[in-house]
Amino acid sequence: MNSEQQHIIDQVAHDVHERMSGDSSHDWWHIFRVWNMAKRLCEIEKADGFVVELGALLHDIADWKFHDGDETVGPKVAREILESHGVVSDVIDHVCEIIATISFKGAGVATPMRTLEGKIVQDADRLDAIGAIGIARTFAYGGDKDRAMYNPDRPHALHQNKDDYFRDDGATINHFYEKLLLLKDRMNTNAAKELAEQRHQFMETYLQEFFSEWEGKK
Ligand code: NI
């Protein structure tokens, strides 16, 4: 990356930091972790660092989960920010395509990324959804939405379309089965697959503990 691109990254990071206002599952620190992980994966995969970093920084700038399912807001806001820093249009198009494609939309809904840069940003975002951080974020998000931690009377579902997934307001533990435990098999790059395996094992252990404590067995 050249110094002009580095300067743009710094400015965009600053803009994103000022704008992020979600709960602690979707705040600046989520972006910061995804950005760091994306840089790490980018080095291994030899992708275009400028596109990867911009995609990571802007991937949740207007998350559809917080805009009643409207997926067009994120790319629009990202385009405005990138234009304001004079980013060339083919890079803007590429970054906006990544943002429009990135979200998990239910167990039965495929969201394939077209480019290596997109695959890296998606992997970095998905890694932040699993493991110790993933567990913490899931309960933070559920708390923000006033959801029960767990309700044995509300079984989990494997959603086959985005609207069902979006509307489901089941208990937070269900989210492990509806999304988190599925992510290790949705990683694009080999480096992310390896990291996901470790984080996945940690979640399995956590769930075993959770249920044995719930049932008073421990
Ligand atoms: Ni994200």
C-alpha cells in the first residue's frame, strides 16, 4: 500500500470510529478486531490490502440488522465516505460489493463472495462472531434486544430465508445453533478455517458447561 492509500485508511478509520454507535456487539471495537484480523489474513493470502482494509472498516457502517433489514443503507453510506476521501471508483465499487454481500442471512441462505478481498473480510467478520468474543457479543446483542438467555420451551430453527432469520426473536442460546456453530464450515480461506476450528471447539465446551449448570448437574 502506498502512503496516499495509508492516509485514506487512517481517515476512513477516523470517520468510522466517530459513526459507530451500535451496542457492544457492533461497536467500534468489533470493527477494530475485524480490521486487524483482515490485515492478518490479507498478508497470508496476498490480496489487495487497500480494498481489504476499507472493506473491513466499512463492513458494518449501516448494518441491515439495525435498519429493519434494509441492505442498501450500508453500501450507500460507505460510498459517500469513500467519495469524500477521493477514492477511485473501481475501488469504491469493489468495497460496496463486499459490504452488500457480507452478512449471514440464515442457515439455508448462501452468501458467496466473488473476490479474494471479499472472502477475507467475510472471514474476519465471521471469526469475530465465534469463540470467546463471539459468545460475549451474542449475549450483548441478545441483552440489547431484551431476549432471554435461554428458554427450553423455545427450540432453535434453521432459517431458510433472510426474513425468517431477521424476524426470529428467540433466546440467545438458539443463536449458537442458528448461526455461530455453522460458521466454521462457511470460512473461505484456509487460514480462517484453522482459526475457526479452535474457536468452534471453545464454543462447544462452553455450551456443554452452560447446559450442565442450567440443569444443576455441576
Ligand atoms: Ni461485522
